[in-house]
Amino acid sequence: MNSKTKFLKTAFLLACMLLAGTITASAYDFEVDGIYYNIDGTNATVTHKGTGSNYYYTYSGSVTIPATVTYNGTTYSVTSIGYMAFRGCSGLISVVIPNSVTSIGYYAFEECSGLTSVRIPNSVTSIGWAAFCWCSGLTSVGISNSVTSIDGYVFHGCSGLTSVSIPNSVISIGVDAFSDCSGLTNITIPDSVSSIGGAAFKGCSGLTSVVIPNSITSIGRDAFYGTAWYDNHPDGLVYAGLFAYKYKGTMPEGTSITIQQGTLGIADNAFEDCSGLTSVIIPNSVTFIGSRAFEGCLGLTSVIIPDSITSIGESSFTRCSGLTSLTIGSSVTSIGSNAFLGCSGLNNIEVSSDNAVYDSRGNCDAIIETASRTLILGCKETIIPNSVTSIGKSAFEGCLGLTSVVIPNSVTTLGRGSFRKTGLTSVVIPGSVKTIGNKAFMSCENLTDVTLSEGLTLIDEEAFCETGITEIHLPESLIRIGEQAFEETPLTSITIPKNVAYLGNEAEFENDLYGGVFDDCQQLMEVNVDSANATYASYDGMLLTKDMKTFLYCPGARTDQCVIPNTVTTIGGGWGGFDCKGLTSVIIPSNVEYIADGAFDDCDALTLVRIFAVNPPSVGDYPFSYYSYSIITLEVPAESVEAYRAHEYWSQFQNILPIVQTSGDTDGDGRVSIGDVTFLIDMLLNGHVSDNAAADVDGDGTVSIGDVTALIDMLLSGN
């Protein structure tokens, strides 16, 4: 994390606390002898004054914190130094912390540049994030032997710090804990420490000596980058204690690496992007491989994980596209997420028969988590055994060579991204599958033929996004279709079955009735809904709620004109209900009271909006794109022109004109056609006739079935 990121983190935390009400105009409960406190029962926390421009910078000189403090006759035990208590107090020279204090909060002494030394008593068990960050004058610090963890950024930027003693109580050193402590010359990490966080000593340019114990099981990315200790090593593989820490320099093409015997682990990012690496021999002494250790080693063709290794870190072999063969040893008990993501060349996967956690039963060329019967990694040669119950997250993701797959009837779940970006052209999903996870088939560009079976209840977010599907039959068992499930597909039509109750995120259903399921489907002409569906309905291929009062979606391939049915009172149940880039005009009926956020935002060709509502509808955020105000002509009832021109939102449209409507043009689209007959019948059935003068075709002053007859006669006679 760089300084800018750190500043942003500070600002974010502060904003969160402000929103939560934990920081007020007066951040303290009482003050005694120039020290400010907050009360928690019988305990007191040292804090800052927290008023006006003196929000920070409360203290200067020498401060002695008492073990107890009495206020209004009550004595409190001082147990902690709070969040940002001394932050920015550059005039603070020294501070005495009593044995009653058990914790030092986040940013407690950040930027106290005048502080030269501090002794942390044995009572302190916790030192918060960035507690002494940028205390540039700090030359020495004594850390309590009760502290178990040195949190992230605790001493970051303490450039004057020349020595630090880490006690045997510490088991972990956090990210950037001592980064940019340029005055440090040597560091001895005790045997108690098991993990060193990323960039822990990064930028400690004066650090020439590092003692790393055999107890270390994890070294994060760039932990010693920019230290003299690292820079003084010649190019090649650098070891930190018993760790293969980092390959330094540019690796030549065709490089083979044999990690030295006795090495305990391979650090995070040790060989990241070493594209010249073609083979690596890992000795039986190595017990784990760190996160992203071999990420981007494009030339690596085969890997044998020895029986000594118990853990393979997340993304450890990600993007090793040249990897064709993988052997997993008997002791591996943990494989991190995305460990082999993007290994598109894999065609042989084998797990030791002695492994108790994973297997490749029946020579299936896959890794299966034995207890859960989940296939967690497959390849183009994988045959899914009929004992597998789920396909795990990203199991086949990026396997472009996979063009076909047989999913057995034992499988109930297809996990997130399970077949994402594969070369599949068709797939049959059996009735045993209840859930298709989000992004399960996303970006399978060649996938054109998908068969779904009865039994399926959930198609999750973006499941078939960016595929080549032109048509698909949805089973009646389906209950929910997730957000963007079919986004950017060439679907031409689709029917929502009767049991679908949610389109989008179920948890957000009240606010988002559509969820962009068909976003950017520019070939989609119609969305039909089974008449027995209790939640949704369709009208002229458009999607509405069952009561026909909320208009949800107009298919993307619609061009020219869209006439919204006169039953509608609300347009949009989610952002972008009109995803019609070629739509030129829209007719909005008189009953519409509200138009939702971004409803017409994607209608780039829209030039005419005709609204029959006498009262200007209220709107959400940006129902039309900002640039459209000068392009769209807004037509409204003649008696309402001034009301629209005076409205806070509608007044932004530069061209507002009165509607001129022809007798018989009941739907207001500017022409008389058979569509007006249908529209008039709907008006009569739903009782929305009183304010549509064009519907009084026979001129008798009322709208009735006689006007339907008159309108039909008008069309037949050509008048």
C-alpha cells in the first residue's frame, strides 16, 4: 500500500465513523490535567479534544498517562489509548504509558514526528493498525512481551528507527509493519513468528542483516523488497532463511530451477511472471507453496507437487497457460482459490491415491474434494464421474480446449464461474442440477445450444452472459433468474415460465423487479410470460408486473416506437428498463406517475417522448441521459405545457410541445392502425378512458364499445 492508498484508507475509516455517529463535535466525555477521555463502564480510553479546527493536534511536550483517573467522584482505570488519540501531534516529545493500558488503537500516534522513543508496557496485548506510522523522529521502541501481533503499518515510515526488538510473544508481522524504516540496519525475527506480511520491511534501505527463523510458514509479497539485504544478492533465486523468497532479475528463456533441499516453503509471488521458467523441481522438504508463487509462468509445462507439501496457496499457478501436466502429492490438504486458474493447456491431472482429502477417481483427469464430492479442477480431458455432486468455483474456467462436457445426473450444483470462458459449443444440464451459479458459463462465446431440464430452480447472476445463445427453453421448475443472467447474448425471444418469482436479486426484490436480466440483448424482439405466472406479465412482447401497473423491460431489438399500455403507473423496476439503442419514440400513457432511475438511459436514438399525463410524473435519478435533453422533443397535453416547463426535472428538456392527436389514434403513436383497436379494447376493459379524447371515435361524447366498431369501420374504409 502506497502513501496515497494509506491516506485514502484513513479518510475512509474516518468517514465510516462519522456516519456511524462514533465521532461527534465533542469526541470526549471529560478532561483531567490536559488529557481527554472517553468512558466505557469503569474504564477510560485516552482520546483527543475533537472540536473544530483542533480536531487533532491536541497534545504537545511530555505526556504522562495515569493508570487511573478520577472525575466527578468516580475513579476510572485507564485501559486503552484510542483511535487517533495523539494523531498529528508533532509537538509531542515523550509519552509514558502505564501498566493499566492493554491496547493502543488505530493511528493512535500517527505522524507524531517529535516523539523519539516509546516503551510499550507488558500490559499491552494489542497495537492497532498504523499506531506509530510516520513517527519519523522515533529512534527506538520497546515492544511489550504480551503483544502477539504487530499489525499492518504500525511502524511504517519511522525513518529514524535504528533498532527494534521483537519479543518472543509475537506470532505475526503485518503488511507494511516496518516498511520505509530506512534507518533500520538489522532485524532478528524470533522463533515465535510464523508469518511475515507483504511489504513488511519494504523500503528499509539500510537493512543489511535479516535473521529469519525456521518457524516461518508464510512470507508475503515484497516483504524485503528495497532493502540492502535483498539488493546485495546477485540475480537468481534469493533465499530468506529456509524460504525460496524471490527470483531476482530477469529470468532467461528455458530456465530450469531446482529448489535446494531443506527449503521449507516457497514465498508468495516467488516466481511471479517468470515466463522463462520451463521446469521446477521441488524437494520433499517443502511443505507449502505461497500465494501467486508461480503466477504467469507461461513456459512451465509440468509440475509435480511432492508428498511433503500440505498447502498450495491461492492463485499459485494462475495463468500458467503452458502447463499440460499436474501431479498432486499425498499430503496436500489445502488448495487455495484459483490456484490453477487460466491453466488452459492442462490435459493431465493426477492426485496421489494416498491423499485423504483430494482424489482423481477413475483416472478422471480432475481434482475432486473427496468429502464434499466437489470437482474443484478440471481440464479438457476431464470425464466427470457420476459420483460428483457439484462442480466447484472456476473448476474449468479458461479451459478453451473444452468443447464438450457430459454432466452426470449426480451433480446438483454448478458453482460460480465453473465453465466460464471455455470452448463449449453445447451443453445439456440434467434435472439433478438445481442451481447454475453466477458466471457459470459467462463468456463462452461459442456456446449456442443449451438444454435445461425440469428440476432447475435458480439461474444465478451473469450465468449465461456473453454467450452465443439465440434461443433457450426455461423449465417450469425455475424460480429465480439472477441479474444480467443473459446479458449480451443474441437471444431473439424468450418465455418466462409460470413459477419464476424473481428476476434479479431476491434480497433486493422490492427495489429491483427486473435486475437487467436481458441487458444489451440487442437481437431480443420479445419477452413472453406464461399466463399462469403470479408475478410477471407480458404485453406486446414487453415485460410488466402481473397487475400491469409497473413497466419493467422493453426488448433491445425494438426500433421505431414503443407504446406503453395505459394500465401502467410506474415505468422501470430497475436501472435501464429500456435497453433499446434503436428506439426513436416512446408513448407514455396518462396514468404514469413515476419514471425510475435510468429507465431510458440507453436509448441513444430516442428523439420523441409523448407523455399523456396531465401532471408531470416524478422521476428517479437520471431517467434520461443528460445529453438527450437537447435532442428529444417532449410532447405533453396542451394544458400541461407550462407545468412541464416549470418542473424541476422536465424543464431541462429544451423542446416541450403540446400533443396534437388524431381521432382514432388511441395509443398516441401518431397514426391510426389495428394497434389502436387493441389499445381501445384494453382501455375499456381496464376502465382508463376518461382522458383520451382520441378514443371517442364516433363523437358521441363518451368512450364505449361503439367507438371500437367505429374505429374498425374507419380502418376498413380507409378513412
